[in-house]
Amino acid sequence: MELHQFRHSAFCEKVRLLLARKGLEATIVEVTPGLGQLELFRLSGQRQVPVLVDGSEVIADSTAIALHLEAAHPEPPLLPADPVARARVLLLEDWADTALAHGARLALLQAAAVDPVLRAALLPEATPAPVRDLVAALPGGWMGAATEAVRDLLGPSERRQLHRSLEQLALLVSERPYLEGDGLTLADLAVAAQLYLLKFPAGAGATLAGRGVAGIADNPVLEPLFAWRDRLMLELGRA
């Protein structure tokens, strides 16, 4: 198998977690934005990551990849056998992939606009060092304008909603080890993947580990949530 990805994409992290849960190996192909996405289009008919190549099958979209892996490699299961529990898992996954993903992505953009280390570390791995240094050194005034533009996208009400959702998740995971049932499901992996953008785990590399969105990554109320995420990583052998 091959996984075509951006390293610091939450949806690519989701697929990496899926593969780890299934005990599967895949060759990682880091896609270069622009030219690399043209190659990806030739392969998959679209330009977005993640894309999984499994033999003769080419699967785009993290949910489609999850369902493919569940069908092709049913053990251990990602989805409960009980239809009601399965429905809850799929609803939680959809929420993580839409509402949570939207808030997390924009919150990270705001954070990167004011944090030069974070900004440079999030660039593609193939970015030349001089370009990486230039991005990190962009003047504060220019980045201030960018921050204001992003703030318009994630307004105060949306930011409050993101914090409320994270606080509710923290409460849930402090009471039980998994979001649904007695074992890991697709819901846990989808939520954990989006948390990657809000506070980077050790696996993100030394530069990013522990960094994230101010007010979230360093919020003591949310410590149980990130501890839960890190415990899942340990369970999957990705600590």
C-alpha cells in the first residue's frame, strides 16, 4: 500500500491512525503542493490528500479509506456490529470531519499567523531552507493583517463553540476510555486526528511537539482531552 499525504494534515493523520489500528504498513508518499498534486490528479482523478493505493485500488477521502480498510481488513473492527452503536460512531466521525475540522483548521491558521516557529514548521518537508527562513521572518505587520483576515473566518462565536465542543469532549473522555463502547472505533480516531492540529503530539517532530493553538493547547481544562489523545497514540504504537 501507498499513502499519498501531507504530513501535517489532520485527515492524513486519521488515515495513519487507521493503518496503525489495523496493523497495516504503507509506504508514505509526501505530496508536494502544486506539482505533486498534478501527479496526484493523474493517479486519483482529484487533487486532495489523503489517497491510499491498495493494489489496483486507488481510494481518495479519509472516510472512504476507512470503509475500504474495514471491508478488506475487518480485524480489529473500526465499526461496532450493533447498528445503533455503528450509527453513533459514524455520526461522531462526520462531526469530527466537518464541524471540528473546520474550527481546528482555522484556529491553527490564526496561531501560525503569530507564531513564526509554528508557521515555518508547518511548511511541506520539501520546502528549501531559505524559503522556510523567509516565511518564519515575515514582518509582524504583514502577519497581523493575515491574522485579521483569518479572524474574520473564525469569529468569536465560532471560537466559543470550538472551546465548548472541546470542553464537552474532555468531560466525556475523563469518564470513559472510548467515545463509543469498550474499544477503539472510527469515532475515536477521527476526533484524535483533528486534535493533532490543536496541540501537536510527539510524533509531529521535535519542533512541533507540544505546540499548538494558544488558549487550547495550554488550557488546563482540556488537559484530559489531550492526555486521552496521547493514550490512544500509545495504544496504537504511535507515541
